[in-house]
Amino acid sequence: MIYNYTTKPGPPRCTGSFNARDLRFSRTMIYAIEEINNSTELLPEIKLGYQIFDSCASVPMAVHVAFQLANGQDSVFYKGSNCSHSGVVMGAVGDSGSTPSIGMLRIIGSFNIPLVSHFATCACLSDKKQFPTFFRTIPSDHYQADALAKMVKHFGWTWIGAVHSDSDYGINGMASFLDAALREGICVEYIESYFRTDPRSKIQRVADVIRRSTAIVVVAFTASGDMRALLEELALDPPPPRQWIGSEGWVTDPHLMSFSFCAGAIGVAIQQSVIPGLRDFLLDLSPSEVAASSVLTEFWEDAFNCSLTKSSDQRNKECDGTENIKKLSSPYTETSQLRITNMVYKAVYAIAHAIHNAVCHETNAITKCQKNIKLESKQVFSEMKKVNFSRNGYQVSFDPNGDPVAFYELVNWQKSENGVTKLAKVGYYDASLPQGQQFNVNQNIKWLDGSTEVPVSVCSESCPPGTRRVLQKGKPICCYDCIPCPEGEISNMTDSPDCFPCPSEFWPNAKRDACFPKPVEFLTFNEVLSIILAGFSVGGAFLAIITLLIFFHHRTTPIVRANNSELSFLLLFSLTLCFLCSLTFIGAPSEWSCMLRHTAFGITFVLCISCVLGKTIVVLMAFKATLPGSNAMKWFGPTQQRMTVVSFTFIQVIICIIWLVVSPPFPVKNLTTYKEKIILECALGSAVGFWAVLGYIGLLAVFCFVLAVLARKLPDNFNEAKMITFSMLIFCAVWITFIPAYVSSPGKFTVAVEIFAILASSFGLILCIFAPKCYIILFQPEKNTKKHLMNKN
């Protein structure tokens, strides 16, 4: 398809509605220029001219203006000026938006014309490779994004929604914010972009996302007009309570404060300032001056709803001259909250100072300027980099990127008693301060519905100490489950990513948020088990002593003499020691007690078994001695019996000495048997030594048992072989079962099993060998005769 254009396209035109705030900006620029032209210190005898264009926040219009500036179109100069270089542009103030500013810079940047913006905050404009001639009096969005992220972090919000204008301001600002938010550990549930001229369906979709979201906090990085479009859509069906976080592009706009569901909004704003004389200048509008300007005429007619010219349209009445601008309530006349207006004021003065530095010099404290010098824009551009001055208490300078020092006020939408929402300063952000001191917030903030409590906006509640965070699959890092720490590990801070183990001698408490020393466990005298075992030990010792006394008292009787009274007394003495040695196993192990308990046990038991073995051999020898022609007792008399006991015992003593010298038992903290407690026990030192002692006792017991079995058929009334057989059978059974029980018993029960084995075997010996004899001695004395003992069945 071929199109045939027969008409030449006209210049772009503004299609938006009248903006009183932009009128105040332009009038502020005129006020600043008039101040400079009347100054005797700044550019004395030199007058600045100006021409004001309306870009209508439109990129095509901004580009059209840029071409006019670059082409050197004749300007409209200050009245009465004597400009020698008509049409030469030294610098430009604007634009209010980042995207129109970028469009202008692509054109005028090639001509080295500096552009000083009062409201273009996109961080992308700090790129000197792309925009070398750009300067601004308002901070970069890089700092604004950092301030917003620090604010969100300060109030503990980790789950937020984000909306931004679909423009360079919104796109780059939100990108900077998301980078800062990521560093602060903040997660974003959704990111939506739109522009005020988008179809309503798109803006409605963004509003629906906000309504359905779980995030309470919404960060809006938008221009004022874009925010109005979104809030108007939300007002049709107000969402659940949302905490709005605003960028400086909209948070100070008084028109937006009429949306009551946004009460409690908090954001960053340009510092509030005062410009002396500006209000009087803005209100000093004569009818003739208004009529001479199409812009002022539009403002006047719109503000007072009347017409300055006669028209056939009867909808507006004709202005009658009674209109009083001083009583008018309009963004144009509102000078109590000068913020961006001051940025315009400083931008004009920045260009003036750059021109002053280029054409003026001071001689003898007198400033002289070269009025007829042919000044070029590149000279002004060069001097702009060096600008550094103070005006009305506000410092103006530029860093290498053309940005000023960032300072923001933190402002809060607070609803008064009469229901009117007003702006209140609640803190500040100063990028010139050291890290940690840049962000400051007071406690006078009013949140949703006028509450003084900070709203909570998290994807998951904080994990308390004693748990760790486990990320939910497929969700941001702020969405997690709280998993209790595993056994033996703790976490002692909120939202801990990991649990860590306690030191080896410590164990977590029930909440697993702190480590405490493990309880130390050993067989103490205070325990019921220890008391029972100690009672049997002492009781057994008393029983052995009583038996010894009974035998000693009846030592001349046949039953005592017939069973080798000397070995019986030694056996009873060794049994007393066996009973008492079990007491050394109770109590806290020490270096001496560990060595004593095992060696005493080994030596006393060998002494005991040696005596029993000697008695068994005596029985056999005595029986053989009754046979005709036998002299067996000659070779195993009292001396040999003593030597046998001493020899067998001495071997055990040698084994114990070697054990103690090479690798003795020692106290040790057992940390492996139980995780939650420490077992204080005696380590064997040398396992070979321990089992050698135990094996030697077992060897003697088995040998004694075999001999007793051989002697069991001897006449019942003559010998005690059956008793010794039973005692050795009990002894061997106890110690055979002791081995697996000893190995498998945990902690202090290992010691209890060892004590039980000692006591059981000792009681087996004393009861089997001596109980029948004591019964005869005490209760059947008629059987305690030589005749009865010699009687054979």
C-alpha cells in the first residue's frame, strides 16, 4: 500500500492540560534571572536574556525545542537589555523529565550547550560518556534508590511489591532500587510498569495485582501523573490496606493526598527550602501582564473560572477585575513547601556563576566583567564543572558526574483531626555522611489508618532461635520454612541460615538456642544403685569377718581343723578385701582410683582363688594320704600350701605392675556413648593388661574347678570338694556372663556390672564354702566331731 502525502507535517503541539506547578517553575526562573540582572556582585553590568519553551513532558516537543536552541533562534530577552550576541544560547534549564532530557541532550550535547536539570533524576544521566554536558541540581536516582532501600530495610520489610513508570525515570530508578534492595536482603513479590497514557486495561491489570498481592508494602517509583492514573483506578475498588513507599516524583504532590487510602505513605523528598521574595513576585501579576502572555491568560482563566476576552462561549463568565490572586489556593501560589522550585532557582544561578567565572575577574576587590567578549557555550560548559557557591544557605556544586551532593527529607502523609492529609518531615538521608549515619528516622510516623505501629510485610515470619531457614522451592529467598535445628546443634539468632554444633563438652537446651555444659555422669554414692551395691559390699565384708570370727573361736574343733584352718582364714581375709575393693569402683574416677580399682580387684581375687585352689589340692592330697603306702601329704604340707598361694598371687602382682608401668588406667571423659551427657570413667590404658589380669583369674578358676570336679566323689563327710565345685561353678558362670555384659553396658552401668560380678562371685564363694560349716558349728555341734567326719558312706 502506497501513501501519498500532499501536506507538510506541522510542528509538534502540546495536547496535555495546563500545569500550574510548571508555571511556577518558569516564573521562578524569571525571578532568579531578574535577581541576577539586578545584582552588583554576580555578572555586574551584564544582563541575561531568556526564552521559555513548554515541552509538555513530551519527547517530540523536547526534541523540537532542542533543535530551536541549537539553531540559535532569536530569544525573547529581558526588557531593556543590551545583548550583543542575540540568539546565542549559553545554557539551558530543564527538562523536568528524564526521558525528554535525554532527547534534548542527544542534540544540544553536540554543540557543548550545558543542560542543567531541576527534576531529571535518572541515574543513567550520570554517564558522562553519553551525556557529557548534563548537570543537575537534584540528586541522582542512584541515591534515591539507596535511600528507599535503606528505609524499607530499616522498618523490617522484606516482602514488597514494586510499580514504576514505563519511562527512563521509572525504569532506571526501579533498576537502581532493586539492586540496592537485593543488597539489603529485600524480596519483591511483583514488578509492574505502566505509563499514564497506556490503555485503561493495562493500568487496571496493575491495580488488580496490587489488590491480590500478599505484600503489604508497595514501592512506587513513578512520576506524579503516572501515580495519579494508578490511584484513580485503585479508588474505584480500594485495595486492602497498603503501605505506600514513594519516590520524590510523586510523594510531595498535594493533589495526590486526596486519596485517603494512601494515608500513612512515606517517601523521600527534595529538601524543603525558602526563597526570599519569591511569593511576592509570583503574586505580583498585573492584568496587563496576564493579558500579554498566553500562558498566564490560560492560568488566570483556569484558576478563576472566567474569561479575559469576550467569547461566544457562555459557559465561562467574563473576568471583571475583582479576582484576587493572593486569596487563590493553587499549586502556583503554594510556596510553603518549596522543593523542586528551589532546584530551578539553583539551576539558573549555576549557569550564571559559570558565565560569571568565564567573563569576570576580581581586581582589588572589585569585580569587572568583559561585556564585549565573544562567549561560546563550550566555555560555559567548561566552567560549569567548577561551579561551587552558596545561595540562601544552600550549597551548589557538581561532582565529576554532574550530580550534586544527595540530601533527602523523609516525609510522611499524616491525616489531621479534621481528616486532611498533610506532609510531615520524619527524618533525612544525607549521602555525604559516613556509612551507618546517612539514614535517620524519628518516631513521629503515622502508618496505615493513623496507627503508630509499624506494619509487617514479610513473606515468611522470622525464624526464632533454635531453628534455621530453608528456602521454599521456586520462591524468593525471603520465603522460607523454619526447620528445628538437628540434635546437638543450635542457632542463637533470629533468621539463622544454618545451625552449628555445640562444642564437644556442651549440649543444646530444649529450645536449641544455647549450649550448656553437658552433665557429667558417673556412679556416685548418692544414687540408689550405688547405695545398694555399697550395702552389699559392706554386708559381704561383715559376713566374711563374722565367719572369720566364728572359725577363729572354733579353731580347735574338727570341722575347722579338717579343712585347713590357715587357708580358711586367708580365704576369708581375701574375701573381705574382695568385698571392699568393689567400693573403689564407686565415686568420681581419679588417676589413683582408676589404677587402684583394677589392680586391687585383680590381686585380691587371685589371692582368693589361690586359697580355694590350695584347699582343693589339700582335699585331694588328704584323700590320697589315707591310702596304704601313700606319703602325698609329705609333698604338700603347710609350707607348700603357703608357697602355692604366694606364687600364684605374685604372678598377678607382676602382671599388674607391668600394666601400671606400660599403660596404666586413667580417668577419661566419654563423649561418644551418649550425645547429651559426659560419662566420666576409667579408660583401661592397655586393654591387653586388663584382659591379662582377667584371663589369669579365669585360668586359675578353671583349674580349681577341674580339680574340684575330680574330688567330688570323695566321701561326703570328709571333704568340701562339692562345695568348692559349686562355688567355682558360680564363679565361672558369673565371669563368663560378665564379659558380654561388660562390653555392652553403657556409661556408668559398665562399672555397676563389674561391681555386681565381684560381689556375686564373692558371695558365691563364701556361701558355698563356709555357710554349711558355720551351720554345723552353730546349729549342729553334734556333727562337729572327728568320728562324724571320718565316717564314710
